[in-house]
Amino acid sequence: MDGSVPRKRQAIRGGGGGGAGAAEGLDLISRLPDCILGTIVSLLGTEDGARTAALSRRWRPVWRSAPLNLDDGLRFHYYYDERIQVVSEILAAHRGPTRRLAFTSLPLNSSNASIYDAWFRLPQLDALQELVLRFPLVSGNHELPASALRFTSSLRVLDISYCNLPAAGWVPAFPCLTHLSLHQVGVSEELLQGMISNSPRIEALMLDSNSGHRRLRLCLPRLRCLAVSVRWVQRREGEIELDDIVVEDAPSLERLLLHHVTYGPSVRITGATKLNMLGYLGTGFPTIEIDRLIFKAMVPAKLADHFLNVRILALDMPEPNLKLAIDYLKCFPCLEKLHVEFSEAWMGWEGAGLYDPLTPIECLNRSLKTIELQPYEGHISHIEFAKFFIKRAKTLERMKFGKCTWCATKWIQDQHRKLDIENRASIGAQFSFELQGGFLTFWLDGALSEDVCF
């Protein structure tokens, strides 16, 4: 024997010239444990994940035993029995754990509640991390099986719409939960308060048009985003809805999103030293108190403090009101993005109100880069409101006019002339006009995402 090392063993040992080249053709990934391979496969799309079974015999069982991400990704259809059957077959056939369960097209009603209960009790779901149940509005609000809330040790994301949470005598605790979203959900004050209090790791919380509770007191040191909304229309007689929300000690809070509504709760927050996104400030909320800054019925009642960290602000105005907008802007000297929505655009034939044109506004001179106005109809009040910013915002980079009824070339040219864009304060500013339906909303679409809205 000459004592030479086989080429394959040389490649594995590495070292020496050419070791890396010799190892280039080795399938080192296949040597990983099944649990790691399964995690890798679970991050792929369904088609790509299934294709891994064709790589080699080593990979054939990985797909069927990998953590399952089951998302119907479909629109609601009245004939949904076949979809329910398919879901049952998938859950029964899968040998591995389930990581994510998301239903957006399947209704919840008295006839199929037992099917959901059977799904939630499957042992494959014991370590479920994400549960998304966005039941269609057409199905009405039925009671969710209590088994849906059994994933207390593993659940990280809970997103529920259009149902009632079970009125059981126990309050679940979710120590791993980071995202909680409830939309049109009936839930008692005791249950909701207990769930949130027992989930100290919550980073994003969205409460949208829910019922069954009047007050909430939150103490979530990791909370980064809070989105609160009540119904768009006047609440029905005898209906219990959120009236008061208190957030105590919010050192991590970065985004506070409040829906523009006719009726709304009082909001009190302390310790929000990192707040950088605030909106919508509007007439719907009786009192908004953020540390020592107080707004009552949208009017800044106490302007003692400046919010140096706030970069994004959204306002909801019945009609253009420059004095009110100026009062707000003076509170946020480092503002970079301003979004304004006019809720009563048809009342736009008068001016934008009286204001002091010499009022010093720090953000207009040094930081404001983006302005969005919607809906913009080219009325006198809209023109005066927009023209103020065009003439004063020295650092403006772009101004967007959204939900326009008209966007013909001649109409846009006419708006440029009326707005006197040629004599703008910021020479490099760009201006765009968007038609109805083609404009991004500030509110819920991106409330809990990592991407900054608009």
C-alpha cells in the first residue's frame, strides 16, 4: 500500500492546494439532519418544495415530513365543500409538523365548526407558529372553537377576522406571540385584556372594529406598532365597543395608527420616546394624549413638547384647513412625510381657511420630503392647501395627489398652472396625480408590515 488518501477523503478533509476545487462537486447540504432540511424546504414555495423530492433518494421523504405551511390563498366561493375536503386530506396525509395555517376563503358556521375543531386538535398542529383565520364577511360572526386557542406554547402570529372568540372560563397565555390582529371580532373585555396581558412579547397589535369590550390597559414593553380602529359608521344601540385605551410605558412603540372614523376611543400613551409614525389624527378620537402632548377633537390642546423622532404623520380632515395643519406641523420639527386625507371632498369650493403666512414651521425648512393629499379634486380649497406647501416646503422631493376624478393631460397641465408649480420652493420636487382606485392607503394595508406605509 502506498498510503495515499482517496480523492473523496482528501476533498472532505480540505487543506492543500485544490481542496476547495475537489469539494466543489460534493452534496454537503444532503448531509444535514432531517430537521434542518425540513426547515429549509418549508421556506420554499409549494411547487419548489415538492420538486426537492426529485433531487435524490435522500430528499424524497423530506418534503412530506417538513413543517407544513398551509395557505388556501383563494377568494371566497359559496361552493366551498370541496376546499374543506382538500384541506382535510392534506392535514391527514402530512407526516410532519404544521408551521402555518392560513384560511381566507373558508367560512365558519354552525355546520362546519366541528370540522375546524377537529383540524385544530390534530397532533400535527401541536407546535403551530402562525394561525390566520380571515373568515369571509358573508358567513357572519360565529363562535370560534376553543381549540383554536390551544397553541399557547408555540404561537407567534394570531390573525383573526369575522368571528366571536369563545366565551370560555379560561384565559389563554401566549408567551411567544409577537403579532396579534383582530378584525371584526367579538371578544369580552376580560378575555382580550387577559390574552394581551399574558403575551408580553407582542410587538405588533392591531385592533380593528371589534366589539364586546369598552376599556383596555396595555403594558407591553416590546410593542412596536399599535393600530386601533372602530367602526366606520355610528355604532348600533346597545353595542359595546372600545371607548378608552391606555398604553403604559411604551419604550419600544414606533408606530401609532388610528383609523379616521366618526366615533372613537380616547387614547393615552406614556413613555413613547421612539414614536416615529403617527396617524390618522382626526376628529373621531375625543382625546389623544401622548406623554405631555394632548389633542382634543383633532385640535392640539397642549403643545408643550416637540416630537423630534416623528418622521411620518397622517391627518384626517373633513375639509382643507391650513391653520390646523400648521398647528400640527409645529409639533413635529423633524417630519419627513405628511399624508392628508379629506373626508368631505365635496365641500371644497371655499378656501382653505385663514392662517398666518409668516408662521415659522421648522420641518418645512429642513426635513419634509414627501406630501400626499387625497382625494384631490382641484377645488379652490384643495389648490390653496397644496399651494401653501409648494411655496413653503424647501426640502420637498415629491408631492402626490391621489384619488383624482380626472387625470387627463389637459387637466393636469391646468392644475400645474393653478398650483404655480413653476415657482415652487424646492426646484427638484416632483409632482404626480393618481386616479381613483390607484392610490395606496395609509391605514391597514401595511400597518403591521416592516415596510413603511407610502
